[in-house]
Amino acid sequence: MPSSHKKKECILVVDDSAATLEVLQRNLTAAGYRVFTASGAAQALEILNQTEMDLVITDLKMPKVSGMDLVKHIRGNFKNTDVMMITGYPSIEGAVEAVKRGAQEFLPKPFTDEELLSAVKRVLSKVKLRRTGNSFQDRAVTEHMGLIGNSKIIGKVFDAINKVAPTSATVLITGESGTGKELTARAIHYKGPRSSSPFVAVNCGGIPEGLLESELFGHVKGAFTGATESRAGFFHAADSGTIFLDEISDMSMSMQVKLLRVLQDQEVCMVGSSRSRKVDVRVLAATNKDLSNLVKKGLFREDLFYRLNVITILMPPLRERGDDILLLARHFMTKFAGEVGKSPPKLSDEALQSLYNYDWPGNVREMENVIQRLVIMTDGDVIEVSDLPHLMRFSVLRKTGFRRTLAEAEAEYISNVLASVGGNKTQAAQILGIDRKTLREKLKKKDT
């Protein structure tokens, strides 16, 4: 039983109304939270000094020390605790001021149980995200030759690398562009018995069709116009080591036949020569396409597919790697900040949420480029949502579900925009594409 209590998120409710405390404690406890109560700021601070809280829900108007002052104190002294404000005297100015002081939510009374629990979940998700991001500074990070991650799904890739590295088996590495297929190939090579021998990477899609055979297998002098001297190919260069054939699916059918022969016989015949030469090369191949589907369409040789597909390693897209997104962001931030001689900037809660919710179509490669640009171009110590690329700025609003009215979605959107500009209504109106009067009316409607 004690271990289950530790897993519960702790919430402190501060209100000078005993009835309100009782209702909130009952509802939040029923929802699975560990709830503490305080009738004023002084008592709240005593509890905060003794027990780490995930969230403080405080009333705005209280005797002696107001909720607004309590918010300011918590944000200055309890960095891992977030704050949500409730009040029976809602106003636009009060909401903006609460946001400026550091409150994540401003909930006017009366509110329904569903509204309360939804707001609590939103705030606690930000708390978890921030703690996860910050914890990576001290967390031991698993790394395989540049591949970084602690998620379960990337752990399967690490396990596969460890199992195939000592062998000579051909490996097909699949996955979307930017997921780290070449890094995986390098890890397999350098963790295996051939690590002291060459690793030769070849981008099959980047070499013109007419030159690919010569580049792979070499050519003798006079083999074709311009062949003024004999030259060894990539397979010769990789002898006793590993050759990595990236974008193998871009290889023409005629080249596939020649590659198949090399894989079967472990012999290479240079262009223009009639003699073959034995090579001892381990072959690793990669593709971002479905080779089995290409085989069905007659665009890839079935026999070559089975020759390459002895062991398959699937690289997961970044969007499926969970907390690795934040870990990688922290890693690249430290890396690029060091290169330009500055301290790594921090990410605001909203920026963290945006990175976490973004789909990352370009995967780890896209993230590396985004973080490098942010480190170079951001002047302050904190990266805000407004600093992010345009397509990422409002990914913070994703994953909120579709069981909301249009008015609720609009209200949440306006709140997030206001929060992103520190409560500046002029800037918020510009972002929203409306005038200040319309914004005031929408805020008034939101608080009624």
C-alpha cells in the first residue's frame, strides 16, 4: 500500500471557505489524487515546506495574504510545483495577472466537477512534462554510437544491435527518413569483430545509374570513355569490413541482379574485366520504403529481398518514442550551445509541450536542425513557443481530444495564445487576427 501512495500526484487546496475545501478534497480524492488542504497562505506554506506538491489550487481573495501573492511566492520558491487559481470574482484583468504571476489555469466559480478535473489534468500534464525534461540533465542516457534514447521502443533497437553485431549476418534496416538508420549500421559495425576494418557508406540513390556499377565494383582502364586508369570500387574499399548500402530500393533492376551475384558468390568483377576477385565484406542495407510491397509490384527482385532480409531492424519514428523527444532536445541543445560558446537555453512549458506534441515528419534529423536553429537564433535564456518554427507553434493544442464544443476549443486556444505572449492583449489580438475589442468580448464571454 505505501508504494501506491507514492505514485499518487499531490495536490494542495488553499481556500478560506471550509465548504469549498471539503468539496474539492472529496472530488479530487475520488479522482485518485492525494489531497492536502489549507485555510490560508501561512498554513499552505507550512505544508509546502514539509511535502513536495505537484499542484496548488488556491483561491484568489483570502484574508492577510492573497492568492495572487501566494502564486508569486510558489513560483519563486517551489520550481517543481504548479499553481491553479480559482475565484468567485472573475475578471479579465485578474486572469491576465494570474497568468503573469505564474498560474497555469484560472478557473472562475462556479465550475463543474468535469471542468475542475479537466483543468487539473492539463496542469499536471505540464508538470510531468517539465520534470521529465529537466530530469534528463542528471539522468544516465543510453547511447549506442550516437543513437540516444531511454524509451522502450528504442531499447528494442539497442537489443537487436547487440545481438547482430557479433555475427556476419546481412541486416536490413528500415524506417522513415531521419530515424537514424546509418547510425544503427555504424553501431553494428563498430560493436562487432570488424570494428578495426573499414566502414563504407554508400547512398545508392545519390549516384547516377550509369556510374553506380563502377562506383560499387570498380573499373579497369579503358572500360568506358573517361576511364583513364583502373580504380577499385566501394566493395574493394570495404574488404574485411562493412559496406552500408543506403536507399537500396532506388537501385535499378539490372543493378539488383549484379548485386545479388556479389552477395551470393562473395566475388566482385570490375567493369571491363573478365576476372572476379574474392571480397570479405559484411553487407548492411537500409531503406525508407516497404521492400515487400515493391516486390509485389515487380519493382524489386524477390531473391535479392530475401538475401538482404536475413535480419530486419525497424527504426521507430520520433513521434512514437515518447520522452526520448525531450531527451534528444536536451542533448542537441547542450551540443549546439557548446559549439557557439553559450549556456544551453531552457524551454518554457508551452515550448516543451509543442515539441512533445509535434509529429516530427523529419524525425531526429529534423529535430537536430530545429534545435540548432533555436540555439543560434534565440537571444534569451528561455525558448518560448513564439521562437519555434511556424508549423510547431500551436502543436501544444493537439491531443486534447474532440469531445469539446467549438466555444470550449476557442476559449482554450485564446488562453494559450494569451499565455504565450505573457498576457499582452495587443499581441494576442494580432496573432488571433482580431482587434482588441473583439478579444475583450471573447474573454468576457469566456469568463461568464
